[in-house]
Amino acid sequence: MAGLYARGRGVGADTVRAQCAAIVHRGPDDEGVFVDRDFGFGMRRLSIVDLAGGHQPFHSPDGRYALVFNGEIYNFPALRTELAAMGRVFDSHGDTEVILAGYERWGDGIWSRLDGMFAVAVWDRATRTLTLARDPVGIKPLYYTDQPAGFAFASELKALTLLPGFAFDTDERGLLDYFRFGHVRTPRSIYSQVRTLPPGHVLTLPPAGEPVLRAYWTPRYATPEPLGDDEWVDRFRTRWLETVAKQMVADVEVGAFLSGGVDSSAVAAAMMRISDRPVRTFTIGFPDPRIDESGPAEAIARALGTRHETRRLEMAHARDLLPAVAAAYDEPFADPSMVPTWYVSKVAAEQVKVALSGDGGDELFFGYKRHATERRIGSLPAPLRHAARAIGAIPSLPSRALNERIQRWTKTAASAGLPSGVARFFAKTQITAAGFRSRVFTPDFLARAGGGEGEIDRLCAEYFPDAGAISADTLEQFGLCDLALNLPGAMLTKVDRASMAHSLEVRVPMLGQPMIDLALGMPLHMKLHGRVGKHVVREAIAPWLPAGILDRRKQGFQMPLSAWFAGDFGRYAEELWRDSGARGEGIWHATAVDRVFADHRAGKRDYSRFLYALAVYCLWRVRTESSLLR
């Protein structure tokens, strides 16, 4: 969706159509545009539910309200029944009219009633007020910019940057975010004039004055009910089947991503218990056995009886795909798994319009290795945590493998002395260390962008100034940061852009509101059991799968970056660095970056995460400059 509120100046339908054309991949099936003097918005629709009656914009019976909406609402049948009992008569069979009817009845109270993924815009013709809302955890994106030329919003940045009279300058704070975490942290974007609507927030813009932003939902841990472990497992299993069943509702075929891990196996297993026919499942395989999960995925598919497809991704092909993959994100984005996610979405889109994914399980049920690490570090007395930082003094060794291991230990040790789970979250999720950034960036850039001494304290103060208000347990502090920041900024951004680039809708049942509520009210030991994360998920789905199949070590959907940058791709990235113009920017110590390339090739340190981020940044820079010249 996209729109423009010029507030006093006329808006042409052609402008809104141009915005919609820029995001046609998000909805190739239908287009709708509505213009009301100085306001206009539109929608590109991917037809999945109510194929005939779901055209947007949708208008209220009296013509006062118009609505466009990107996403899916899974509890709309129940809301429809409730509203019908109050006298509302419905003309369509989908979720869009239910949202609008709910807004008419409850106003902004509707947003917390919705179980789904959504970015919504509502135009009130009577008061000439625009309302924007985004789902609680940020599954669907929503950008906006407020400038003298008007207030504009869109699902992707490319539908904003084409607008005449609007300025788009690189946000140095956002750029530092990118090289610190691999993505720009909400509410920033790569442009200083553009913000993201934070998850769980609603924005109201009257015909005059500033936009008003407020939260309608905030994640909070609840005191667990006094249930036994088996009761928690039963509750998870029941709620999981209900949630997956709701998210399988569609007027088109629904498939699933199947990596062979716990979460995707939980999705596929539940779908097969619900469906009356074999579900299509999709896996990407790699030639490198260290990262290839296609074998376990195929074993699970055989055991469940799915209609499975595996497609191999050669490393040379992955390198060639990177420019197209990076272009789907509109701003620098450096999650290494964006390439295989883009490719598996392409494969799935050849056969289905909708796929279910297991994303969100790690964040909700403490499945990452960093969660187990935080459990151990957080339980250590402060003197021992401070002493652990001595590991960082170990020098480089002749072995590439040993250097990479020492580097991982150093990162963990560097965070050990920090005072809270929030602080350790920011330290552990960095792709580059503060000392490294001080070598490759100029002091002036770091000072302007908020880096340098005390940056962890500044991040904590910005996002979670009172860690104790989250929880007294440092693992819960850490986990809530993962849920509120990393999930929407990294994981969900990756999946949304990669899938929508191929007009594929990906639904994430782990992030259905009933599952979120369950996870936030569940005892810690049901999530992280010893060193094993997602304990309750494993126990709940174990009866549906062959014994032992979930006991594999977690691999993740990753690329072999270290080896990649030690070879031909490293030379390609170095050419990008020199030819894109990035090397001549005033923010870099250019010779230090040159040395990073050389040291990585020599195996002295693993700098692949930074080099990958740099390569993607250079591609973005070239693409952005080319678009400005057109």
C-alpha cells in the first residue's frame, strides 16, 4: 500500500498509481486507488482470501471511511460474527471489511483485537484525518515521511523515493546501526527524513499539526500459571494446532518452508495433521555439508508425507544473485541468510501463493545459542563476569579456524561484564565490535552518528532505560530485546522483502497473537531447558516425528561467508569497495578497510560479516546514485 496527504495541495491519481506501480510485486493481481482532494492512497493486491470481493480501497457504507490494508487477519471470522450480532451487515467475505467495520465500532480499539499481520491506513473524509497502524511485532512493514511537500507512507521505501519535492538524505545514525547490527534499527531508516512505524503502534495525522504516535500493544512478561510441565506441553500443542489451522485458511493453496529445524518441522507437522491432502514443502540445499540441511529436511518430509521439493544453490549462483537480492530491500540489509531466503521464496512462488514459515520461534522460546550463553553469563557473580573479559587479549594465531573460535569467545567475553541482559543483548547482536569500528570509521562520523565510548549505555537509554521493568531475570531482559528489536528489524524484514519480491505471502504462525501470549506467560524452564532452547516446542511435536530427528545441532540458514570472502567473492567485494565511490566517502579510514580485506584473506581474523555488510552497502550506494540520475 502507499499514499500521500499533501494537506492543502492537490494530490493526483497518477502520483498514487506511480507509488503503487513501484510495489507491483507485492500485489500483481489487482490495483485500487482513491483520491480525495489533497489526499490519496492505493493498494496492490495479492488475492488470497475472498478473491472476488476483496478489492481495495474498501469504503464504509456511509462513505465516511476508506481503508487500504496489507496483510492477513486470522481471527476475522470471530470478529465478523461479533459485529454481525451488533447489527452490522457485511457485503464481502474477507478480512478487509471486518477491519473497517471494527474501526467504525471501536475506533483505535480495533488494533489490539486483531490476530494477524497488518499495515493499515484509514482515511476519515469527515475529519480529514489519516490513521496508520502496524501489527504488534512488525511482520508487515510501514514507512512514512513528513516533509513540507506532504506526509507520505508506503510498504516499501521505493514507493516514497519517487515522489517529487521530497528529500532523501542518508541518515548517519541509521548507517551506523547498519554496520553495527546488519540492519537499521526501528524507528529509523537509511534516510533521515523517513521513519518506520514501530510495531504495535498507531499514528494519527489531522489536517493540521504534528502526527500523534502511540503504542496500542507492548510486549510484557506475565506471571506463569501454576501448571505442570506436561500441562504446558499440552497447552502449547493445542494452541499451536489452532493457530496453524487459522493461518492455513485461504482460497489458494498454502505450502511451507521446511529447513529441517525445530520450528519449520513444527509448522509442517501441524499442517499435515490439519490438511486433508499432502502439503507442499520447500527446501534449499547447499553443496557445503557444513551448512546443508536438505538431508534432514527431506527425511522429515518423507516421515510426514509432504510433497517436497529441494533446490540446490551453488555458491557461484548465490554470488551472482546478490545484486538482485540486495535490491529488494531498498536500504542496506546484511543478514547472510537473505540470499537463500530469497531463493526459496522464488522456488515456492512457482507453485503456491502462500507459505507458512517457522520464524519467530527462536525469539519467543529462547532458541538461539546467545540465549543459552546469557543464561550462563547472567548467573555468574559480577567479579567472574568481569574477569572473563581477559579472553579478549589473546593474539592472532596461525590457524584460521582457531582465530575464528577465539573471535567468538572474545565477543562473548567482551559482553560478560556489562550490567544487564539489555546491555549484553546490544553487545552480543553486533556484527562488528566498537574497537573495530573505531579503526575503520573516522572519529567525526562516529561522534555524529552516536558511536564511540558509551554507545551501549546510549542504546540502553534509548530503547530500554529500565531493564528491571522488563524482568528481574536477565535472560528475560535479553529475550524481550530480541522480540522487540531483532525480530522486526532483521528476521521479519528479511522474510517480507525476500518473499514479496516474488509475490509470495509468508505467514508466521509462531507469531500469531495466541502464541505470543502463551510464550510471554510461560515459565523460563519450559523455553530454555538446560542448554536446549525451545524445550516446549520440541516436547509438543516429538510425537509427530521420528525419534531423534530433532536432536541435531542447530545450524541456521546461513552462507559460508568466511570462506566466501577469502576467495573470489572477496575480490569482487573489494572491487565494489573501490569502484562504487564508497572508498572516497569521508566517513572511512580507507586504508584500514583495505587492510581488513587483506587480513581476512590471510586468516588473521574473520571479518566476513563486516565485508558482507560493506559489499551490500556498496551495491545500495551504486543503485541509489543511479536512480537519482534518472
